Amino acid sequence: MEYSSPNLTVNLSTAGGKIACARCAAKSKRTGNQCGKPALNGKAVCQFHGGRSTGPKTEAGKARQRASVITSGNYTKESIEHRSRSALRLAWLEDAMYVLKMTDAPRTRGPKPKGYKPLVTLEDVKGFILDNPLNLPEGSVEHQN
């Protein structure tokens, strides 16, 4: 086996060094070892790891493929975006509680959601409350404004 330094592809040498080919780049989840089969021509992986697949080409085919792999709906773009918006709203509510001195508990640890900007002043909290109606029913006129 040889390693070429620019892209770290592994070359297989068979038949006493007479045949050289690229090695499949797929790795085992369980052991972490690289597949020992030769990769298909022009591909990085062998036929068993998807080297023959070209994937869906049309938008309808891509939509069918996306729909076929959804098992729970937790990882769709819509659900991820909804959770991110909810986490952002909770982070701002926590900031508002600290600014209004409603709590002195430790702050939530970890990375903040996408789009988070801390609320530091009373004016920031007022703007947050006016821009984000919390307890209005879905169909109300105030909720749509």
C-alpha cells in the first residue's frame, strides 16, 4: 500500500505489483477500518459502498429520495428551523428575565441558537416583547400584526 500525500488516497497493488488501483475510501462504523476492495474507475468508493450510484437527477427524483429516508420527521428542514426559532425565543426570554431581575439562577450553558443577540437593556426587552407576542391565539388580529 502506498499513500499519496496531496489527497491521502490509498493505492492498492495486486498481482505482484503489476496492477495498481485506488482503494475504496469507505470506513467501517464499527471498527473504523478502511474497506479493502478496489474503488471503481473514477470513483472514490467500491460498488458495495455506492460507487455505481449516480443519485437522483431530477427534482422529482430528489424529492422522492428525501421523502423515502424520513423516518420520524425530526430532521426535516422545517422541524430543525422550528426548533431553532423556539430555542432563540427561550434564550431571549431568559435574557429578559435577567434584565427584569426576575431570577438569579445560573444561565443556560452551551452554544446559543442561530441569530441570537443578547438582550441587555430594558429597551431591548421592550422591543422583544412588542415584536414577539407570546400569548395571543393563532387567528387573532394582533397575532397577525
